[in-house]
Amino acid sequence: MNPCFEELSKAKYLLFPSAYELEPKAVDFFTSKFHFPVYTTRSLIPFQELSAGNDVSEPEYIRWLDEQPEISVLYISQGSFLSVSEAETEEIVGGIRESGVLFLWVARGDS
């Protein structure tokens, strides 16, 4: 077993930072492999409070997304669960750019 999973098997539960509807295979995988409960947290950002009616300007990436054709943007979320080296990141970016696919990449500040 992967050392990461060995450590994870000691947990009492897993908070999965997503929605089941977005990543059912990942949630089902963890649920089937470990004895502890797996909970999805969905978004922890208060999006409802960021509506246009409260004088909060819309982020630039939202305006950019709104300008793109429907279902044309690849969403990449580089969370804190696993780290990717700089060389691996460069390979991923190169492949995505070569593909010509529009993408929005979300990562931690230190990534």
C-alpha cells in the first residue's frame, strides 16, 4: 500500500473538499478502501455573500469564464492533498497548452 494511504488508514474520518456530484469516483474510492466515514464539504467559501447586490465586484476570472463558450473550459484544482513537483507542473501546463483547451487552474499560493 502507498505510504500516504497507510497514514490515511489511521484517520477517524476524511473531509473531502468537493461535492459528491463533482467527484463521485474519488469519494466512492475512499469510501470503499477505508473503514472510516468520508464526508464531502462542498465549498467552504460563502459564495452567496458575493452576489452582485452587495457592492462586491466580480472577480476577473468569473468575468473571463462568462465570456467563454458553455462547457469549453477545463477546471484544474491543485489542492493540498498531493504535491506536484515544478517539473511535473511544467509538463502538465505544456500538455494543456499544446492541446489548445481553455483552462482555469486553481492552486495554493505556495504551489
